[in-house]
Amino acid sequence: GESVGLHLPTLSVQEGDNSIINCAYSNSASDYFIWYKQESGKGPQFIIDIRSNMDKRQGQRVTVLLNKTVKHLSLQIAATQPGDSAVYFCADFAGGTSYGKLTFGQGTILTVHP
Amino acid sequence: EAQVTQNPRYLITVTGKKLTVTCSQNMNHEYMSWYRQDPGLGLRQIYYSMNVEVTDKGDVPEGYKVSRKEKRNFPLILESPSPNQTSLYFCASSSPSDRLNYGYTFGSGTRLTVV
């Protein structure tokens, strides 16, 4: 039969709205988490990171929240702009070292409408 | 400019013809890694290297080889490419001493098609 490809979660917002992108991780030993942004035709770019001893970290227009109890991360983008349209990945390190393996989530497609 | 450079950006080849994708970084990073990105599967690690002459398998190493003879270079070798290796490949580097950016720096990608 015909195979069906997996579809990434999508989020569509209007320019100026706040966006929230969610991510679940599975490894309880993960102690460092990163959000990446990938624009079409480019490699992933670092947005913000957070260590497991923190619940929240803020950057410029972005905030990452970490809930270790339910192994959940979220990325909040304030006043979303068309230039924020991209695929967003969460990634986690396990083992307490930046040399550890970086495991990526599947990604979320964010589309910002002017 | 600090960067990871991959070449080529695009490559179409035939099954069984050996190829090498080069990766070079100018940040003196110890750690380098190769990922492949496929629709719906995200980025999966192929191989990584913690320093010169130290390499290890990632999640999907079958059909690939790497070498790390110099700190700045980490080529990905496909000895006998097959169509299931058609993918978008990324090289990345990192160093724990880079306090401003503790994450990975990625190259721009190599889109490989094996026919």
C-alpha cells in the first residue's frame, strides 16, 4: 500500500501574537536543553538553553520553561514576527557534559502571518 | 567569522560510487558530529568525535565512515552509497569552553541524492 509520511506539528499565528512551542523529552538523565531554529535551506541555529537546575530562562523575546516532573519544555516567543517562521527543535544532552549526545525532537513548524 | 563549513552543498550520485562530504570548523572545537535529517524523523546522529583520533558511532552509523586526523576537519565518507542514504546532512561542532554558546554550531547542510 501507499506509505504516509510523518507530519510535523504546526503552529500558525498572527504577527504580534505570542507563540508557545512545546516539547517532551524522555531521558530523565538529561540535564541540559537547547532550543534551535531552522530556517529553510539552513542549518539549525541556537536560540536559548537551560540547565536542569533551572525552571525558566529568558532571552531576547524568548523564554524557555522546563518542567522536569513531566519532562516537558516549552519555548515562548513574544510578539512573533514573520522572520520567526521556521522549524523549531528542542534538544537535550544526557550525561552531564556538553560532550554528551545531543538528541533532537521531531520539530514544530511555526508560520507567522503578517 | 566563526563557522562550520560543509562541501558540497548539493550532490547527486549513483549507487555504489564512493563519496566524501567535507566538514571544517575554525573555532578550535574539540567535539564534532554528523547528523542526517529526514522528513518526520528529525535529526539523527551518525558519528561523533570528541577529539583528534577519537570517534564513535551515533544512532545511525551503518553505511558511513568518518575520520578525525586534524582538529578542524571531520569528513563523512560513504564507501558505497545507497538510495536510502538520500538525505540532508549536517556537520556540527562544540566546545565546553565556549561559555557564550554552549550549544552546537551547525554547518549549512549537504543535500545528497543517491540514484
